[in-house]
Amino acid sequence: MDEWLNDWMLIAFDSTQQALRAEMLLEFAEIEIDLFPTPKEITAGCALCIQFPKEDLMRVQKIIRDEFVEIRGLYFKTEDSYDNIPM
């Protein structure tokens, strides 16, 4: 198993509008999500990020691509930071 596949991933955004749009789309797809403050380790233009279970990564990526959701990036938590996941 890849080291970055921990239990939760997050999506960071550059705008609150895109964060709320993604929240709506992911909830509609019945993906378990949590909206919370963007960690200080991630530089983003929006103070909100979305956390979701790692097993939904492929579905989340498909929704982001198909619906043209503008994101700062997808991230996974390591011991001491957040690393970007390629889209």
C-alpha cells in the first residue's frame, strides 16, 4: 500500500464558492465529507477545505474533473505536513 493512503484526504480551494459547490456535488454523490478550516500548512485562497475518506479518492477526482470544480489541490496528511496528490 502506498504510504500516502491514510484514512482521509482533503481538497483545498482558492474560493469559497468552489468549496461550497464541491460540497454540494460530493454530498449529492453520497460521499462522506467534512467541511473544516484549511490547515495552515496548505496555502490556499479559501479558509475552507473538504475532508473525505481515502477510498473515495477516484470518485472525488472524477467529480472534480467532470464538473470542472476549480481546486487548489488534493492532499494527504503525512506525519508532519500535507503532500499534494496529482490529479
